[in-house]
Amino acid sequence: MTVTRISQTEPDRHNADVEVVLGVDTHRDVHVAAVLTALGALLATAAFPTTAVGYRQLLAWARGFGVLHQAGVECTGSYGAALTRALHAEGIQVVEVNQPDRGNRRRKGKTDTIDAEAAARAVITGRATAIAKTSDGPVEAMRLLKLARDSAINASTKAINQLKSVLVGANPQLRETLTGLGPMTLIRHCAQLPDVDPAAAPADQAAVYTLQILARRVLTLKAEAYELEKRIRTQIRAQAPALLERVGVGPDSAAALLITAGDNPDRVQAEASYAALCGVSPVEASSGNTQRRRLNRGGDRQANAALYRIVQSRLRFDERTQQYLQRRLQEGKTRKETIRCLKRYVAREIFSLLHPGPTTQSNAMAT
């Protein structure tokens, strides 16, 4: 597949010392790239296939305009993930770029070339500062394992609900033999149900067969989830062994918090930035004489949910957390407000484990 030129501007080999910035609008099959000077002058745009050869062509093309150190890439966690890894391998800093400003989009319209140019300008102007995840190490492997485990658990839950709904309308004699059994005992009994007499009613035969199939599916999915959890635990112990030793931190929560930081947690320079990543940092909402902060509804919601689970566990089993809750309630705070404070404290604690050493205060927010 050949490179598709969108702009007629060709690389100027005499500008070997000029610093340029790359912007990329990513898609499933084709990435559209734009090269700008450090002062913001557009040099060229072009489209490249999303293949290994296409990535090499894109890089060679961009470097033909000058020295390339930074690239602004959209969707570094999805369509742009492979390109991000390729750029990192070449020593190029990749900055995660969110969607273009809506005001500019209304004025200039929407095309892939405009989006690619906007991605580069976001890096030049400093609007985009979040360093992208490398997505090529053990945390990325953990993310894939967690994805499969979550899928197995969701499918298992759905199958269990379907099994129970079938059991409600099953033959009373069959239903009575399964009444009072625990969840897993019920599943095992249904998986081992004997076949119904062929002379029985078609609905009774179908009910027994359906219960057998659903129960066996649940057992298979639970075995998959258990095996995946063991692999996730191994990855967590290799990456951050102290994480699982903290009160209330299980493998699922630990994995979610590690995935948020990524394989290069040093990109998050301050614990406040990590808290913002997890959506537990308050957001200023002051205006005029009104000075207040509102709840942060951004960030990684899975990490936010993991912090919530940790706090709930500590409220049940950790004496210090229980004392903190009581003190805050006596000061007039609500239980919800106290839980938000606790989530913020837990995020600081987790950050110290993922990013050892003195933290530096930074205004840059990583995503």
C-alpha cells in the first residue's frame, strides 16, 4: 500500500536542523498526519495505512521536514495504540490529544486534516500536556487479562440470571429438588441433572437441557475467571508487590489502579495528577462571591470505582478509617463527603507505591 498524499508539500531536506511537531488523527485503517514547525506553520499533511510499513513511512516522511521530538496523537489507547508504541520505540515523546476545541470546530469545520493539524497545535501551544502510556509492558498485559476476566464474570452473571429465570418456570418436581441449595451447589446440581425421559413434555425436556447447558457454561466461565485472576496476581506482584498488602486492596482494584498509571507511571509527576486521573480531585466551581468546589466526574471511572471499593472495605475492617469517619461526621460532614475525602487519601497512598520517591508538584494532568 502506498502513501496517500493530501498535501503537495514535500520534505525539504535542507531543513534538517529545524524542529518540527507531528500531529496524527487516528482511524482504524488510515492515520492522517500533519507536520508543523515549532512556530506553528503547517508544512504538509498526508495519510498512511495502519500497518508496520505505514508507520515506518509516516515516521520517515515526518522526519524529512526536520528534527522530530514530539507528536500529538488522538486516541492513544485505541486506534492510536500501535502507532504510539512505534513512535515510543523511536524515542519520540507522544502526547495524548483530546478532541479539538468545539469553538474551533464550529468555525473551521471537521476534516481529518484539520484534526491532525489541531493535534500538532495542541502540543505546540501547551493545550495538550498529558504524556501517553507506552502500553508495551506488564501493565498492558494486565489490562488485557483483566479485560478477559471482566468479560468472563459478566457472562457468568448473565448465565446465572438466565438459569434462575428458567428454574422459576420449570416443573415443580424438578424445582423442589433444587430448592434451598446455595448458589454454587445449585449450579453443580444443574450441570449434573440426568436427561429427562423422552416421553416427557417437550417443555420439560427443554428446561432440563437448558439448565444443564447454562450451568456448565457458568462453571467454565468461573474456571476461566479464576485462572485469569491468578495471572493478574502474578503480574501485580511483579509490578507493585506492596499494593496487595494494603488493607482493602484486592487484585481487581490493584489492577485497575495500575492500569490507570500505565507502564510508565513516571509520566504522572504529582499525586494530585494521579488523583485527577482517578477522578477523586475536587474541581473548582467558583464564580463571583461564590467560592466552592464540585465533585470531579472525570477521570478513569474504573479506577474511581476501585478506590470506592477500597474505602468501603476499610470502613468495615480498618479501625483508623472508622475513627476518621466518626470524627468527620461530628464536624458536620456527610458520609458521602467523608468517603470522597477517603478516596482522595487512598489515591495519595497508592501513588506513593507506584511512584516511589519525593513527589513534585505539577499542574500538568496526565490522562
